[in-house]
Amino acid sequence: MSESFLFASGKGGVGKSVLAANLAVLLARSGSRVVLIDADLGLRAQDLMLGLENDIVYDLLDVVEGVCPLEQALLPVPSLARLLLLPAAQFARVKDLDPRALKKILARLRRDADFIFVDCPAGLERGLRNVLNAGASLTPVLVVTPDDLCIRDAERVSALLQDKKLPQARVLVNRLQPDLVHAGLMYSAQTVAQVLDLPLLGEVPEDQAFCLALLRHRYAVDYVCEAEKALTRIVARLRGEDRPFPSYGRRRTPFLRRHRFAKPREVKRYS
């Protein structure tokens, strides 16, 4: 039976799409069949992060409107045969997405996929609500950065998720800076989860690997770094495994360890 997750955030710029893409890559590399749906109509991003920007012929809206069958719009990711992307329409409005049609697409994908990720538009507007109206069985993953502004916006999204009767959301804290947490200047991931009154799925530290990956059109999980380790633990939890949470910020990171991970090292990976 497939597992379906909805990636949401209270505001843009928190790394939601980047995390969804890298988690999907890790799951596919471990042997799972994964479909990543880019539901952010008009602002698609997943095609660029997965190296498919020149391969798109049909998109999510084409499937919704019956222009092409679902299978024709799904794009396999190079070197990752088990990862498929259903891209968003780049020139469309959120009101064009019919929740009933999206619900049928999700039902068809569940027959073959082990995991379905839906990358939603940020915020509370109609784009997110269309996806919520289509996916009563989607488990929300609420991506949050550890600051008051993002947490407040996340509280609003959490309330909306509860109103839609979705499964309980899980919190994914991104861009955590352990030294600031240790100094008492930044919330810990556990504190963020407690404020939102939601279970913690994982915490990802601030890492240059994400910036390098975007600049080089690579994946952050192609680098030996703290972010890759954090994402690997999150993937294990998505599979139902019990993985302990790290001690980011509970004690100061030793100088040599900070220096070691200052420049991520790219590694060769083969699928």
C-alpha cells in the first residue's frame, strides 16, 4: 500500500520544495517507487531541481483537463528509474486545478507507487486548498524554519489542515543552526514542534550543500554533509523506522567538526 505525503508551509522560502525533491531521490535510490507531484501551478520548480526542465511536454493541468493520459505526463528522472515527476503547469492559475480530477489522479497513482509526494503552494491561498480538497488521505508534512514569523504562519496552516480532517501533520524543521540554538538565540526543533503541538518528523541543519546543489543542478544528498545524514534519518522515519533525533544545538559543535563540514564533499552515486 502506498504512502502519500503533502508538503506544505506557512510561507515561501523555507526550503519545502528542495526537501521534498531530495527526500524523493533518497527513497528512489533505496528501491521505492516514488511519484513527485508539483502542485504549485504557475511557479513550478521540481522540474529544474530534478533536471527535467527540457523534457516537459505535458503537465498536471493537461491530465486534469483530459488533454493527455496520466502516463504520458509522468517523467522519469534520469538515472532514477523509480522516481517519476508530474510537473506543474507553468502558465496557469490555481483556480484551473479541479480538486475532483486531482483526487482521481492520486487514486490511480496509489496503485503502483510506494510513495507519493505532493509539493503544495506555500501559504493559505486557493492553491493549497485545492490540494487539500482532493487528498483526504494525504499525510501533511509541515516544513518550518525556527523563527517566530514562520512558526506563526505554520500555526495558521496547521489549523487549516485540521479543519480539512487530514491525518495529523508532522513537523519538519529546516535551516537549523546548532550554534545559535546552543547560544539560546534560535529555537530547537523540539521547541518548534511543541509550540505547534505536532509530532516532529525531523530536523535539517543549515548546510552549504543545498546552495551548491542548486547552483550545480545536483541533489544535496549527493554531498557528504550533515544535511544528507539528516535527510537519510527522515527517510527512515517515513518508512516507519524508529530513528533517534540528533542533538543539534544541545551542545556546541566542536571547532574541527564545524570546519570539516564547512565545505561539502560531492560523492559519486549510482542507481
